[in-house]
Amino acid sequence: MNVFFFGCRGSTPVSGDEYRRYGTATSCIGIGTVAAAGYADAAARKAAPRLVLDAGTGFINLERVLGGEPFRGSVCITHLHWDHTHGLPFLREACLQGHRVDIYVPGQGSLGDAETVMNRAFSPPHFPVPIGTLGESWSVSGIEPGTRELEGLSIRAEEIPHKGGRTFGYRVSDGTSSLAYLPDHEPCALGAGPEGLGEYHPAALALATGVDLLVHDAQHTAAELHALGFMSHSAAEYVVGLGVAAGAKAVALFHHDPHRTDAQIDEIVAQLGDPGVQVIAAREGMVISLPLVGDARADASAVVPARIGRAVPPP
Ligand SMILES: [Zn+2]
Ligand SMILES: [Zn+2]
């Protein structure tokens, strides 16, 4: 499978030259199942993802791989915070004739059905158009933990701790490779854990065990966690620890703090050293093909355009 990183920022989009390399858009990744090599050409368009995880402002970047074709696929949202949903109404290809947009969100229990709860944010006076009326083939469904088949992929959902609404992490498999996606996660909510950075709890381990790539909340560093832990995120050092404990082949630091510059993200990766699992920082525009065949950093840089939408010649 190919993992497209459309938005890697946490909390809010940013702008400025100091964020150019890791990107400005909020959480959104896509899973494609056909080999892609430089995704502005026709073959790459066929590889455009049909399964999307989260729809922050990075969701708009799908237009770069759809080549003017309507989006037809499923969007699994981890939770309803703004930075994971605000791109939904702005992908033009999701409203073209022939579109299909099936949105799955954690079931909202006593708060009401999923579409009603989403429309608290996507209806006047907050937003002009209710989410289910953006196109004739849009649907919103609440889901519970468990495994289901979507777009030819197996996707498992498990509830994980994160403040302010029910939150899922996801594990996606195509039968030969797998990915875990936990963009917002507060493991300290379940205890300090062995290093004081949070528990390696059963849901996180179940999602991450043996995956080719663990994409995980790394909004903070261990040194920041005491002061910023109230924001309900993880430290980069926890991500490495979870990756090692779960036997992941590589980890991608994700959901970067909106104030974190490119240079500071580089510094965090450098300071992690050689922790026993491959570590990369997720970068907007990056595509990683799984299963990994070598060094994750090399694999990523070999197929990744500098910015989404810019064709790169095959290596
Ligand atoms: Zn978030
Ligand atoms: Zn959140």
C-alpha cells in the first residue's frame, strides 16, 4: 500500500517559510493500493487513495492526486476536533458528478447520531451547509470499535484516550502490509507508564503490533510534557517507546505542534538518535510504499515530491 501524507500538522494550520518542508495543513493521510511513482502522471492518478484517514485541511490536497476525477471513497475520522474535520467541505472533487464520500466517525452515544453531532459544527451559523448536503452521495455513519472491510482494505478501530470527545486509532492492512494511525493520543490519561510518558496500553499495542509503519501523535517532547500535557497529546519519545514495544518496523512522528519549525522537527528526530526502530518525521507531500524494503527515510525521500502536486521524475 502507498501512504500519502496530505497534512501532518496538529491543532491548526500554519503558514510561513519556517514550516515549508513539513507542511502547513492539518491531519489527513490517504491509503492507495496501486504502485505510484511520482503522482502527477496518469498511472499515479489511478493510485489515488480511496481510503482516507481524517479530513483536516490536508484533505484539500487530495485534488493534487485526483487529476480532476471525482473522489469516490471512504473517510474514517479519528475524532471530531476541528483539525481533523475542517477540510471536508473544501475538496471540489468530492462534489463532482460521480462522487461518493462515505464518512465514518466514532459513534457518539447519547450525544446523538453521528451526522447530527457533526452538523453542530457544519451548519448555520457556524458553516453555511450541513455536511450531509454537500453532495448527493455523501453519507455519515457512526462506528464502534472492531474490524471492517472498506475500499478493499481491512480497517480496525480501537478507542484510545484523548480529551474532549470519543477518539479512535486505526490499523489498516492490505494483507501484506499494515499501518497504525493514532494522530491524537494521551497515554498519560491511563497512567505514567514505565518512562513517565504514558502507558503502553492494550488498545495502542493492539493497533501498533508488528505494523510496517506507526503514524503517531508527537506534538510534544518529553521535556515539554509536564507543562503541555493538559493538551492531551503525546511526546515523541513515547512514540519511539511504543514502536519498540509493539515491534513496529518504523514510526512516523505526526501531528506536529503548530509552532514547531522545520528546523525544530529535524532537531527532535536527531535527538532521538538510534532508538531501536526507524524514525521519520511525517512531511506533507510524502508518500511511503509499504512494506518497507529498507531505510524508511530513504524510502520516503525516494518517492516524495517536495510539495504535493509537483511531479518528480522516477529515481
Ligand atoms: Zn488533532
Ligand atoms: Zn484532538
